[in-house]
Amino acid sequence: MAWIGGLAEWTEGDTAFFSVAFTWLLDSVYPRAVYYRSLGMKVCVGGPATFLKRPTKGLEKIAEIGGHYPDAVAKHNPLATMASRGCSEVCSHCIVPKMEGGFSFYPKFPVRPILCDNNLSGLPPAYQNFIIRRYRETNTPLIDANSGFEPRTFTPEVYERWKPLINEGGGPWRFGYDDMADREFVLPVMRMLANEPARRKRVYVLIGNEPYAECMQRIQEVLDHGCEPHVQPYISLTQTKRTRTGRPIPRANYDWNEVLLIDVARWANACHCRFPFSKYKRSRKNVLRYDAQQGLYA
């Protein structure tokens, strides 16, 4: 079951709900909200996007903004669930600590194959074991720990704890390599996972938040350690502008420009790094594309 791309819409009784993950999708809600109001329905709009940026185009005049809807993640993907919210790390580029703060636990969470907790390795060991036990007791395969693990808290004990469940489900090991400050933590994690298949070691590499040389070094280190880089250009948390094809416009800092950011991301994500970036050529057969479901340029 695929993710819907960041904008969930559903109705319950006389109320229409919207859950908006990305700020660049906020304007898409307005015409739909007008439609539901024309039917005499109440409209509620929430999600991370509304936490970061107040809606425009008069949406506030016709809809309730914010609030909490239990299990909203399942509206984005029916196979998804969360056993906790929040995170123990405070990363400047991440909305989670700003919106959710530290850890909150949901021991009665509905067990589903896609687990979206923000930082599984940072959870107390007892709660990690509890989550694993819930999956075992319900005979539910964990096909994807979607938001993954935090390298700073990913220890050999964490690896051994989650390895049976994740490997049985066949999903990837996900973690981020966001900047050079992460290097001392990421390299040991990649060495720990050395015997796992490359296609199941997905390292999210943020680019554009550091100079070109540092970002390319991080991509190369992921490749050198037999992992699969998933490269994402830096996008402002409050970005609203999109291209005609619908992709958000990345922010070009340091010695980057927009085209270079997208080219490097596509080389890493779509070309699978079969050749060095110096040999990458843009062509009509190699067009730039934004995969809204994955949130990646490919």
C-alpha cells in the first residue's frame, strides 16, 4: 500500500478532515475546503504543515486549523502506525522536536506493518522490547520501520534487539547522515550493518545544508560502506513554492544552486551511483522527477 503523497482527505459524518504533511501542499486544500463548505459541512485542517505555517487564501476563515486526530497517520497509509511520538534529539532541520517535543508513548497503538516512530533507537530499551513483543504477539510482520533509527543512539544492543523482527519482515534499515557532525556516529552504524544487503541499508543524506564537498563526501562514504544513499536536497520547513510539475523548490545555500542540488539527488537516487557524478548528463531520457510518495528527487 503506497503513501498518498503528503495530503490526506476524508470525511466523517458532517465533517471533512485534511491532514497536510508539507507546507507546499497547503494551498491545495483551499478549493476542496470551499467545496465541502458549499455542502454545509464543517472543515478541519491539521498536520505538520499547519504547525509550521498558517494557511493562506482565506482557509482560516472557512476551516478549523490545528487540533489532534488520533491515528491520523493511517489516513496517509492504512498500513502505518505509531507506538510513540517525539524524539530525544534536537535537529535544527527537523520539525519533530518543535512540534512533538520529547517522547510520548502509546502502548495501545494499533499494530500494523509500517512503524513510523521518529526515533526507535532512542526509546527506552524496555519500550523497544514492548513494541517488538506486540508485533510478535499479533503475528504482524514489520515490513518497514519507516522513520528509522538515530545513529547517535544506535548501539550493538539496539541492532541485536531489532534485527530478527526487521530481517523477518524484509524491510530496510533506515537512518540519516544529515551533516558532518553525524559522521562519528554514522560510520560505526554502517560498519555494524556490514553483513546486511546493500539494498536494505538506506541512508538518507541531506545535501545543500553544507558546502558541496562535504555533502559529496557523505554520499561517497555511504557508497564506500556498501549502503544505498537516498539523497534529499535541503528544503525549508516552511517552503510553499512548487514548480509546474509539483515538486518543492530546494534552497540553494553555500556553493550550491537549485539545478546542482536536483542533479546530485537524481544521480544518487535514480542512477544508483553506477558512475561518478562527473559523468552524469541531463538528457530527455534522464528527466528530473519528484516522487511525492517517497519525498525524493529521482
